[in-house]
Amino acid sequence: MNYYYVWPKAVLKILNRLNSVQGGVIGLVGFQGVGKSSALRALYEARILKAEEERRVTTRQEAADADFDVVYFKWRRESELFRALGDGTHEASRDVGIEYSKMIDDELLKLKIRHVRVDPKNLRQIIWLQLLRKKRLILIDTPDYSKTDRRLMAKDLQEIYWLWNTLTQTADARPNFIIAIQKEMFRDHYFFDKMEKIELQPLEPKQLLDAYILAFGRAEPFTSEALLELATMSRGIFRRFLRYIH
């Protein structure tokens, strides 16, 4: 991602904003397939790369693959969230998975020794929040929602709002949130009014061609003209461009 990602202006704007904002929430808005998930992953990898470079300068050694101040994950409801954290399939497992499992085991052992009964669901939530409080950047990728039924989106937004509100009030370093949201759904919710909206526009055909050449080094097995034609037909939607290539 650090080497092959073509940075749109909107994502570069977010990268610059993160240097001056604390406790903020940015809504990264765009149509389905325009590249919101890739943008979040690029921001995540850029933050990791910056931390690794800073650590090498200060310690003169390679950075350990832990204790970074950023976390990225796709939004999940509670039951799926804790199951994925437990079995290591969550996107955040790289950042908090080992520590999460260890903290759960240690706490359960302490409670067992003291003969204290505890609700496992409450314990999982407490430890998850403790781990998020250590982060300074939280990237959340929301699902693609039905355009005809907004109830699921409203429920998710309510829970994300609670998480943002809780962490910005209780965490030592108030984290910034970046939340990827379908453009078609960005309306009629009070949480949207609290966000700084940054819209991810479809890419220019030349940018899609550049992304292909960055990844593979050349246009083969196509020609540059053929790829530009596919890029134009895709109207700047990366997911559509990939589908046409396949």
C-alpha cells in the first residue's frame, strides 16, 4: 500500500489534517467502489510507516510490530466483534489481538482466584475500550448499506457515536476518528453534523492507469491506450475498473 497507492487529493487532505487535530471526527464520504476502504488502509499504513521511521531514528533499530497508535477495522456488531477478536480474524488483530487475548485470560484468572463471577460480555467490552484508549487514530470502515432501509445504518452510527464520545472524553490522548461512509447515505443523522465531511471523488482515468503501472511496472498484458479506455468506461470508480480488467 505504501508503494502502490495513488493518493487522491481528499486523502492527502486528511493526512495533513491529522497533524493539527485532536479528538476530531472526519467523515470520508464517497460512492460505493470509489476506494474508501483503500484510502483508510493507506492512511493506516502511512501512520505505521511514520512511526517505524521515528522509532528507528530514536532507537536505531527496527520497530517492533506492536504498540502503534493507530487501529483500522471494519465495523462489526458486538457478537461478531468479540468473536473475531478472540479468534484473531479481526482487522485490528495485528494491533491489539495478542494483548486483548492476554488481558482477557489474565483478568479471568484473577477473578477465578477471588471467586468473583463476571459477565464475559462486559469484560470483553471493558478490555476492548482499554485498548482503544491507547490509540490516537481510529479508522472505521462502515459496511455498504441498503439504500431503501436506513435502520441498520442508524443503529451502527449510534454505536460509533457512543464510542467516539466515550473515547474523546476518557482517553488520555483524545483520538481522531476517520469513518468511511457511503455518499448516498450521508444525510439525516445528528452524528453527521459533528463530522468534518471530506468527499472522495472518483479518480481521473490517468490516475487509474498510474495505479496499474505502479502495481505491475508496465501496462502489459494490455496497452496503455486500452487501460485508459477501461478507466474512462469505469468513470473513476476503482472497483469497476478492476472488474473490467478481470
